[in-house]
Amino acid sequence: MSKSLRTKIRSRLWIWTASAIPAVAALALISTCARAADLTAAAGSYSDTCAKCHGPAGKGDGPKAAELKDKDGKPVAIGDLSDCAKMSKITDDEMFKELKEGGASVGKSKFMTPYGDAMEDDEIKGLVAYVRTLCKK
């Protein structure tokens, strides 16, 4: 390949790359804004549905938590969503299934309400992403 041909190819490649950079940056910005909007909506869903038992920070200390008793009248342990060690062992798919189908579907408490009839899959995925933010290392 001649030197002039290589120079021409590099020049065209640079022009294409330089013109693509703003487009890629715009897509990244849109994606970031969309994620922020999704997390804001998910935070609202969390406050409306999950915080009653799990508490605002996910520590399992919500106002309804004390009311939950097992068949022997003993308090039910509410999952601490801010516990990074425990939460790291739960996959997003497992959490999604638990939120959609309820705790019993994954071998957990029957008190964990299924939200599949009340929320769309995308809303549940947003809720999974929001719950992940409750774990602060």
C-alpha cells in the first residue's frame, strides 16, 4: 500500500471518528439521563411499596415490619437490603423473580408480596436497580 493511500485512509478514518464522537457522547448522556429518571421512578415505587417493611434505607425497620409474625406469633425477620454481603449473593434475576412472584417463589418469606400484577417488568427491573443503590460500601 502506498504512503499516500495510507495517509488518505487515516485522514478519512479521523474525519469519521471525529464526527462520531459527539453522537456517541449524546447517546451516553441520554442513557445517563434515562437511567437517572428510571431510578427516580423506582425510588418512588420503593417508597410506596417496599419501605413499609424494609424501611426507607432498606434496613428492615419499616413501620409494618413489627406487625409481621409467623404462625407461632414470633416476629418475621425482614431482609436488610443495605447489607452488602448478603445482597451480593443475590443475583438481579433472583431479585426480579422475588419482586415479580413473591418471596415464596424463591424460598423466602410468604410475607414478601408479589408485584407482578401491579408493576410492569421494566418497573420491576428499575426497582432491582434502585435496591442495589441501598447497599453503600
